[in-house]
Amino acid sequence: MMTMPRIILAGDRSSAGKTTISTGLMSILHESGLKVQPFKVGLDYIDPSYHSLVTGRQGENLDGFLMSGEAIVEAFQHSAEGADIAIIEGVRGLYEGLEAVSDVGSTAQIAKILKAPVILVVDAQSITRSTAAIVKGYKDFDKGINFKGVILNKVGSERHAEKARTAIEKYTGVEVLGAIPRNKGMSLTMRHLGLIPAREGASRVGDFEARISKIKAIIKEHVNIDRLVEIAKAAPRLKARKQSIFIKENDAGVRIGVALDEAFNFYYKDNVDLLTLKGAEVVYFSPLHDREIPDVDGLMIGGGYPEFFAGELSDNSSMRKSIAEASANGMPIYAECGGMMYLVRALEDENGKRYDMVGAMDGVASMKHIRHIGYVAGQFEKDTPIGAKGSFFKGHEFHYSIITDIPPDAKFAYRMDRGIGIKDGMDGMMVNNTLGSYTHLHAASYVPFAKKFVESCVEYKEQ
């Protein structure tokens, strides 16, 4: 049995303040000397980047549509090992998920699977007694949720906070653990896909550290941190699982280069962890700052914001040439979304200006004001560096770009049963041994990913 202290910070809606409060709380606990393991419900990359920044431990994603209950427990167990407390940030509202009449894909689903106490963050702006109705509705909606507290956010005054606190505790019996005032300091920079990733913010936003410090100070003053920790420590014991996914195998003798910098930093923790567990050595490199790829047997280029660094990526011609040559030589290369946008011939910004990219695959990544977001599912139509023909997968896509100027003879590896993909219900464009897709895969969901990619790198090295 696992006795890991844990809580879920859920929201009554999107933009209730979950990420800001979770990040501040994690930072405070980390600075107090606790080893804090962060988790994020859903498939967001950016929120975990803040969690990782302030805790020093890589954030983990948990998703009930992609992952079975057993895989969720196993992933939680794997990442929480050695931690003193786990803080899990929810996604959207507590009960928002894939469907109207089930909790699949929701924070509530994860709360029940992990038996985690729930702290509800309520946007209390302009309401007082009505907060009690909101909390009562959330508490009574699903009796399987272990409701343990409320944090009021965006309160206007001490009197506002006291009226809401009194109403909630009288009518619901749920403890109010804090009331955070409306304050411009409780915000983080936004843009079209959400928050700026922490790695980019730390390097490009002048007052980034000051913002984090301000958030911590406000939370420390207005939230009962000690009581939160008590609730986390009282979480029910969780039955541990025998590892079936996170199994360490022998050294495969290959090195896999993983692109990591301000432009490319969207990776699920499990994807990189499992490459290592399957015997590969992971070597990080920067398409922005390095001149060529390292001495490796395969490449993984994750998502990110190449459109905001298009000029710098284009100017680094030696890196582009290095990757193009590796692709032409048959090196296994796997790229998701932003990584795929980098691998095509050119990137076109919203004003129509084109920048030369790697050119390993034909096509132009064109930025459009059209958002594609959601779960995807499909089947492999071809053998690829990460999976065999006939394999099924679930994943996620989130992008504002499209791929244009695709040649008529382009080869696609994925047939999409759900989702948009690149063209006509197809995704996973392939050239040589290079695979680029809008689909993001999670290696604890599509389990063959890591083992197959490492095997592909071994085959390439032995040629």
C-alpha cells in the first residue's frame, strides 16, 4: 500500500486560478524543505513546466481518456517515488471531461482513481453567498469525491471573504482554507495557446522571477498551508501496483537526441523516462543554440512554439543541414507538432512571411487563426520508427497551424478515427525513417512507443 501524501487542486471552471495557486503552493512547500512531486491532470505541457521550475522535479501528466486506471496508478507511483508530497493540478472544472454523462478525462476521475482529497478553487469574484451554492453543488454532484476544502480566489475585500467563508461552512460543512484577494500580481503572461512555457518565460520575460515571488507571497499570506499539508497527509492509502510499464531493461547501446530549448520543450515526462528505461541514453540538444546535432542514433523533436523563433531557427542553417542529412541517411527521427513544423520545408507566419526550415519533409507550416484541439485516436497504416502497421493509439492535438503545399505522393502513417491530423483524416507524414505528426502520444498510453523507437535506433546503428 502507498501512503504518499497527496491533494488535488481542482477548479470550479477554467481560469479559476488553479495553475497560479498550484505553482505558488508547490514553490512554498519546496522552499520549506519538502520534496514535492507535481502532477497535472490532462495533456497540457505548459502548466507542468511551471511546476517543474519551482519544485526541481519533472511534472507528470495523468489523463483518464488516454490511460487506464492501472496505468494512472503506475505512473503516479513511478513519479512520486522519493517525494514527500504530491500536488496534483486539475484541468478545467472538476467534472469537465470527454463526455456529458461520464467522468472520463476529468479531474474527478483522477481524484477517484488516486483516492486523492480535493481542494476546490472557486472564482469568487462578485459573489458571496452564491459561493455556498456552487460548493454544495460540486460536493453533492458526485459522492465519490473526497471533498476536503475550498480556496476562494479573486475576493474583493476582507468582508467579501468573510461572508463567503461563513456561507460555505454553514451550508456545506466544507472548510475554507484560504481567500486570495484580486491582485494583478496573481497572473502569469498569456498568449494564444495559454501560458508562456516556463523555460521561455525565464529567459525572455524581464520580471518573470518577480512574478513568481509575488504569487508565493500572496498565497503564503492568505492560504492555510499547514492545513493543506495535514489534509494531504491524511489521504487514504492507495494500493500499489506491480510495474508493468516502467520496467528497466538492459542498456541498448544507443543515444537519442532530444531537442530542448525555448522553441521545443513540450514533452511528457513518461516519454523521456521510458526511453531511458528501455536502454537508451538521452542527450539533449538545442536547435536554436547548437550548431549541429550531437553524436546520436535517433532524434526526438517535441512540440513548442517554433513560430515565435522562426527567424532564429532559420538563421541556424548548420543545424538545419545537420538534421536534414541525418534524415536523408535514414536516422530514426520522431517529431510532434512544433517539431514537425520545423522539419518541413518552410514556416509561414500570420503575415505570410516564410522562413526556411529543415526541409526533411516537403510542405509548409502555415500559421492560421484556426484552433484544433482535442483527443485523437487512430491506427498505424504503415510500419514506423515508433510502431508497427495495425497498431492502435490514442493521443491529443493542439495547434493553430496547418500544413500546406503537400506533394500528391506524400506518405502518411496514421489513419485518424478521431481528430484532424494533417490532411484528409491522415496524420504522421513519413519520409525515409522520419515521422512527423500533429498527434502527441503519451508513452504510458501508447506503450510500444519507447521500446520500438529504441529498437529502431539500434537497427540504424547496426547498419
